[in-house]
Amino acid sequence: MEKNQKVVLSSRPEGELKAVNFQLLDCDIPSLSDGQFLIKNHYLSLDAGFRQWMNEGASDNYLAAMPLNEAVQSIVLGEVVESRHADYAVGAFVVGRTAWERYSVADGSDLMTCIELGSGVSAEHHLSVLGPSGMTAYFGLTDIGRAKRGDTVLVSAAAGGVGSLVGQMAKILGCRTIGISSSGEKCQWLKSELRYDDVINYKSEPGLAQSIQELAPNGVDVYFDNVGGEMLDTVLPHLALKARVILCGAISQYDASGKHAGVHNLWELITKRARAEGFMFSDYVDDYEEASAVIGQWIAEGKLNAPVSITDGIATTAAAFCDMLAGKNLGKSIVRLF
Amino acid sequence: MEKNQKVVLSSRPEGELKAVNFQLLDCDIPSLSDGQFLIKNHYLSLDAGFRQWMNEGASDNYLAAMPLNEAVQSIVLGEVVESRHADYAVGAFVVGRTAWERYSVADGSDLMTCIELGSGVSAEHHLSVLGPSGMTAYFGLTDIGRAKRGDTVLVSAAAGGVGSLVGQMAKILGCRTIGISSSGEKCQWLKSELRYDDVINYKSEPGLAQSIQELAPNGVDVYFDNVGGEMLDTVLPHLALKARVILCGAISQYDASGKHAGVHNLWELITKRARAEGFMFSDYVDDYEEASAVIGQWIAEGKLNAPVSITDGIATTAAAFCDMLAGKNLGKSIVRLF
């Protein structure tokens, strides 16, 4: 049997995360105990949120800080190739949280779910629109954001793995969508591929605040926040009455080795009677099936694209993850291993 | 007929608001136009929130910045003594938003409601537990905070006009209550008069964070935030899963002439799947009657005290307002004029 390979966090990032903070190592494929199974990982899902737990002392109630010199935690999609677990037969395909490695040992915990491929649904779909990113977009918008027909929905990191789906789903729900991104090229793509009604390149004139003011003079009903920090602060004064801020991620803040940047405009939540609420896709695991049916229908009807940025081979993982944090991807970032 | 008197904002506060920022002026009682009525103000309600709108340029969607040299906006309780409005007969008692003055002209807007005195319900009750402060406490806890039996409810400015009611109401709802205040004396009072289960003097050892950790090791389910700023930031890491932060006021921040202090720990709302939501008591005007029945019953059963700090005469208003902002009051601050 072939050897395993893994990408470990070999040093803590000082500020911006770089590929040199990681190392690709050869290692053995472990043998299984009762209740375990071996996954051959076909794909690694690159999710910005994991960046937070790469910092020293970043342990919280959701995850522990990632230990140095161990494979980096990640959502993966793979095939069970050996099993001593009754519920996971050889040949089954699964999505779950293991690590950046070619083969993972799992025991059915860590969000492990079996998936079905085929019939218009690809492996990429299961890591994007039908996977954690899709569930994040769907439940964030519908349950946390209560997005409804006629709402103005503003999305930050709109070209990212989650944002690229949020805009499309909001549009399907009858909302007006405004996407924020960091380049003219990405903004073009948001309009042409993801049908955003309006786009804002926050790095160009007239700047984010003025652009929101012009595009949403009556205020933003739903802000899907993937960025946090200064961008969140800038958006708050532009909320509409009874607005909902979906706190999904804080990609602007993960490189801050100490505390996150201060948000000064929370008073706006009082006078606007508005709400900011955090969530995790994993809270909705019991509702995945229902959501998957809805999303699958949207895909089948051609209403929903699932854009992906794919690189090939485990050796590309660290650089692809850093590129994603720097906003170089269009849609969901995925590494293909086999 | 006697003359009118009013307290005007005569200069913008630079940092801390002081009594010298106000002036007491004699003036005429205006004559009425059709649709207006004259209120003889028996009581002025002192509410910390109004401090925000005394700052230069503090206009927002809720209120405009208070103009200089005009009577300071305020909730009042008074008697209609002259009327050219069909709905407000001479002799009726009303609560509404007019200003720091002995006589006010009103037209039925600005939250004006008729009230009934007598049968165990005093004028003070109508400015505290049955007035804006009581409605703020009640709807904040029940509708925004969804406080329920067994919840741990943390209250800042717990000895203030709203906080003194929140703790008692939460206790009636079956919650465990922890009150934060700024002195040992006030903390004693919170326990003896308001039945808080636990109290924290945030100015004494071991400090706020450590005290919350010790008193609520499993986290805070509901944080009723009257203070904002650094205190809010300190509380966020101690939230329980699915916690609710009721954004009611930001008394620590009103003296900041520029932007409010930054809150750094919003990431906690994500990993805790928690919610921060602002509100205004005035949104619930259609539900006042229902709430008043519930609260009135609590008063009648002796379950709910309505503590007030009263000063006499319009000349005491400015100093009493500043004292309240400095936390020198116990319960609702009221000025009695007649």
C-alpha cells in the first residue's frame, strides 16, 4: 500500500499566514482499531475560518488551537477504503472534519456524514454548495438572516467559497443583492457569473461607506459578514431598521495575533433595533437533508452555480490556503488529491 | 397664570457632562393652536439614553442631536390643564416625550399616552415600572432576551432605573440573576432590596472578568447591557452557547465625543452562536397594555419594588441628571416639579 502524506502547521504565523508556516511530510498510514475506518481523501476543502485556530492560544468553545507539527484540521471528502466500523462500509463516500492528509483515520465523529455521488451531483458539489459552505450560506441567510423577498442583502467576501453562494441564494429568495469584493475583476465576475445586482470594489473610489450609501440609500436589511473588523464597522451605520447581521466569519482579523480590531458602531444596533448573530453550519446537521433537497432542486433547475477554484496535489495545499485568505480564489477553494 | 421655566442645553459637553452645560431659564407659557394641549409637568423622568443626543452631530434615525439653548428632551408625566385636542381632556394625566420644563405644549405625538392613577398605582410607578423604564426592562428581557426559567441573567448598571427592574423581573421569571454595579453599598442594596442572587462590584477585586467566571462558570445566558464599551467587551467571552445580549444602552460611552470605544470580542458571538440585539421601548407601544397588566399584578402581589431617587424642583434637574450618569442614584431618577 502506498505511503501517506500530510501537511502540518510547522510554525505559528506572525501576522499574515504564509506557506512557509507549513511543511509537507511523508508518514505511514496508521492501522485501524475497532470502530475506526480509513478514508482515502479525494478532496480537501479550504475554509478560511480554520485560520483562526492556527494562532497561539486560539482555543475556544468550538475548537482547540491547532497543535504544531500535526496535520492541519480540515473538512475533507473521501472514500472509505478500509473499515472496522459497522456504519461506514468500504466504498462509501464521506464528508467530515479530519486533516490535510492523503489518508485519514476516522471514527464517525467530527461531523462525518455519508454522501451520495452521481445524478448531476459531483464531488465538488458536496464540498461547495451541498457541503459546509453551502449549508453555511443557506442556513445563515434563511435561519439567522431571515432573508425574504424584497430585502437588500449585502455580502462581504462575495467571491469567496461562502459569499459566492450567498448572493445567488439571496437572489433566488427574491432579494436584491450587493456583493463586496477586492478587485474590479472579481466584481465583474460577481455580476456576470453570480448575478449580483450590484457590486462594490471596496479598494476603489468612492470607498465602501459611500458606495453602500449610494447603492442602498434606504439601508441594508441583511448583512452577511464574512470579514469582520473594520468592514463590519463601516457597514453598521448603513443598516436598515430591524436589520440582521449574519456573523459568519472574520477573515480580516485572523492574522491579528492578539485581539481582533475594535468595532465602534454597535450603538447603531440599538437605534436601528437590529441584530447581530453568530452561527456555525454544524448546528444544522439535522436539517441538512431538507436543505440539500432545496439546493439540489436549484442546481437541477440551473439557478445555482457552484464555482470552485481547484488545485491539484497535496503539495499545493498550503499555498492554495494562503491564496484563498488573500482573496485570489473565485468561489470555493478545493485541493484535489486523487 | 404663573410663568414657565425650562432647562436648556447651553453648551456641548466636552467629555463628561456637567451641570454647567445647562441653564435654567424663565419663559412664557405658550398659547395653544388647534390640536394642541398644555401639560403641567408633575414629574420629569431622567433617562441616561438621552445623554447620547446631547453630543454635537449625534443625530441618527431615532432622534436628532439636541439643539443648543432649547429645553432638553425628556419623558415627562403631567396633567392636561388646557386643551384644544379632542383626545386629551383637561384633567387627564399623560406620559410622553416633551422636555425639561414646567409646562409643555404637546399635540399627541412623541409617545404621548394617557394614564390612570390610583388603585395602588402611583405617578412614580408610571415613570418607573409602568413607564418607559419598566417597558424597557420587560420587553428587553422577554422579547429580545427570551429570558426563561433557569437562565443565568447578568445585568449591568443593575442599580439604575432599568437595571433595578430587570433583576427583579428576571427573578420572577425564574432566572438566576447577577447584578453589576460600581460600589459595595449599591451591591448590598441590589441583594437586600432587589433580590439579586449575586452581585459584582466591578471596581473591586478580583475584577469583572474573574468575578463573572466564578459566578457563572457555565456562562451567561442573557446579558442585559446598559453600559456598552469595555464592559460589554469583557462580558462577551463569558457568554453561554446561544446566549442573548440585550443592547439597551451604552452609558459608559455617551461622554465619548467622537466614536464609541471598540468592542473586540464579537468573534465570541460566532463560536457561541450568540446574538446581540438592540431595541427601543417605543417599538412596543401596542403591547403596553398587556405588559402593564402583568407588571401591575406583580406589584399588587408585592413581588416587584419600584425604587426611585427623587429630587424636588426643576432647579435640581441638571445636577440630578449628571448624578445619575455618575451612578449616584438607586433606582429610577425622577424630578418632582409640583
